Amino acid sequence: MKKGKQIYEGKAKILYQTDNPDILLQYFKDDATAFNAQKRGTIVNKGIVNNKVSEVLFKLVEGEGVKTHFLERISDREMLVKRLEILPLEVIMRNRVAGTMAKRYGLEEGIVLKQPVIEFSYKKDELGDPMVSIPHILALEWATQAEIDKVVDYSNRVNRALSRFFDDKGLILVDFKLEFGRHKGEILLGDEICQDTMRLWDKKTMKKMDKDRFRRDLGGVEEAYQEVCRLVCGE
């Protein structure tokens, strides 16, 4: 499939047109950002790792009945995806207290939640991606009730599938972020699923194996990304 004009560049990926108007080429960069792009840097080969991990995890959740934009990984850094009209929302699924939840409520990181918590944020870096409620989403017409119901259902399916998968790999799925969009009137899971979009801790040592190593200057960032890739992809 022919690579066409660049139509979007985000913090971690670039999107290109193809000769099919319904299909885009998604390119994964090594650029790393944190705190709504206030911190910037580079994680060597992050794009390659995230592309490979996302391929495996997209296929995994599709097996649980979650429809995604993923079509095919075509190179180390590129995959073909269905074109989406992205909802202006980030969906955060939390299984343990960490990150902003710990800060917001003055709680210790690592507390196991009695049940998973789903949160919605408005995708707007300059506003700090503020949390929003379902009534906000409906009133501002960012999504319909039917679309929200589908997003919640898919998010819970993803959480169950990934929690089981990572538990078998010796990792704890602490929390993760998802993005969704519309494709020909249907809600699909989009973006990526990888260490950039989730918190993973080693079950035995509680070592952070995700982007928090970059956020918090913990060192060993590339090594952690490569180790998770090895576990996920069976390499």
C-alpha cells in the first residue's frame, strides 16, 4: 500500500494517508513526553517496541470481542490502521492506586482497588486533560450514550484480557489509557496499547516496567521497554 501525505503528528506517532481513503499508515516515533508534554526526551527504539507490543495486544483484545483500528504491522515502526474520527476523550482504567489518582486523593501508590475504576478525561494538553463526567460528555456532544456504553464495555473487556495476560507474564497491570474513535459509524479502539499507555509493575519486585521510569528519572528506561517487549512478544 502506497504511503501518502502526512496528515497528523502527535507526541508519539505520525499518521500518513495511503491510496485507500479508509486506511492510514501509523508511524511510531522514539520521542517521549510526560506531564502533558512539559517533559520531553527520547527513548531509544521506543517506536519499534511500541509498534510490536501494540500489534500483539490489539490482536489479543480483538479475541475478546473488542473491535480495533489495527489492520497489519508492515515494518518495525509502521502499522496500517483504519481511519478514525477520534473522540476527544481519554479513558483511564485503574486497578490500583497510582499516578494522578494517588496525588489527587492523597493515597499511597499500590493500593488494590475493590473494583476497577474507569475515568474520562478531555483530551486537551493545554488544559491538563481535565477529568470529565458522563453528563459533561453528553451535554457537550462529545459522544452519545450508546457510544459511551460501547466504550465502557470495550474498556472493561480490555482490562480483563490484559490483566490475565500480564499476570501470566509476571507483571501487574496497574492502570492504562485508551482512546476510541468512529469508523463508518462504529466505535473502535484506536491509538496504541503499550508501555507508553499503561503502568506495569513486576509482581515479585514491584519494579516499574513502563513510562514512569522516564517520567520519574528512574533510569533503565530502554531496558524496561525491551524486557516487556520480550515478555509480550515471546522473544
